[in-house]
Amino acid sequence: MRVIRVLSAVVVCTSVLSPAAVPVRLSAQAPTVNIPKPGVPQIMTLEGTWVRAAYNNEGYAIIGYRLANLSVGEEWMMIEFGTTVRGGVPAYTMTRETLSLDTPDGKTIPLATNIDVRNANLRSLQMREKVQRDSINYFPPEASDACRIGFFAELDSRAMAYDQVELSSRRGCVGRLYFKVPGGIAYGQHWLNVKFEKSVVRVPFRIFTEEEEKTVSKNFGDIQKQVENAFKKKKS
């Protein structure tokens, strides 16, 4: 099944171990927005209003978080998640323990268990997600085959939950992630931490206030058009 599109980036920051924030001028009247510091060596994009991607030479991760931004104050956060390993990197078995969420107050939250999600009865959240979501099917060109990340099994689905997924550079794997956030989802900078075999990719996403969303969202472009240049082959 081939449903994977190529990702590209206009706003890309190559980070080093101690990266300096890079100011990005969104428009003549818009305030300066700093690209957040990942604290790890990686290249990351800051494009698409509700879609974020980050990658290094080993792994790639992309998220859609529109529903999370609409769930401020609620204790359950759902994120659309996609990942793969880069071309030339050996296959890697990703487990649920490799994923965590950093919140604005400095907490690191592990991925929820499938049992906790089922007991929480998040059917209404799942129904909202069907209409409040954005496509994340944007992957490096090698990842032309689709696969499921089955860390969670939906209540109305016969699909089983699995504690791991096999990643290869030929597969773009997607699924939902759930985090139980103590005190509820808050405004501010969040990070999805994705551990690969030899490195960590941190995907930045910000839960906007209404005023921030008005200022920033209109300045983000089409993520498909933006990130094609990041992975296109160089001319020989």
C-alpha cells in the first residue's frame, strides 16, 4: 500500500550539541519566533500549523497535534505519530518505552499503557480526532510502504495492540500516541522524545493560546511543499 508522500522543509535548523536559538521573522509586523533548542544533534522543521517533523542521520519523526491544542485543561493528550529510520540505517525495533513527552513545567511523561487508555474510555476524544486532524503522511523518499504503529487498540476496532514496531527505511509507520498529563494539558512548549538505537530525536510542538494561534498560524506554509528540498537527491 503506497500512501507515503515526500516531506520537505523551508524552515530548517541544523542543531549541534549546544545549539543557539535561531530567530525566524514570520512577517514584517509579526514578532520574532525562536526555534526551540532540542538539546540533541538533529535537523528539524517548524512548518505546518499543526504538523511538526524532526530528524537526524538515523531517524525521522513527524506528528500532528491539532487535537492536543484543542484539549487544553484535559488530562489526556492524543498525538498522531509517524516515524521511520533513514536510508542506509539498519532496521530498528521501536518499543513503547522509547517514547516520552516533555511538558512546559519540566515533567517527562511516559507513553500511556493500552490498558490505561481502554479503561479511560476515550471514545469521545477519538471521535473528535476524526474531524480535527491533519495528514502526517510525509516521509523521506525511501519510506514508500505504509505500516501501522499498534501501541494502542481502539475500542471499536478488532486490531490488537502491540508493544513494538519494526522500523526500516522502506516503511513509513503511523499510529496514535496517548499521554496522561497530570493537571491537564497546558499552554507552552512541548517535546515528543523519540529514542532510536543510537540517538534521540525531539519533535517540538507548542500549545498555542488563541492570540498566539492568530499571530503564528497564518505564517506557516504547506508542509508538503516545504520539505521536499530536504530529502531530494543532489545533482551529480
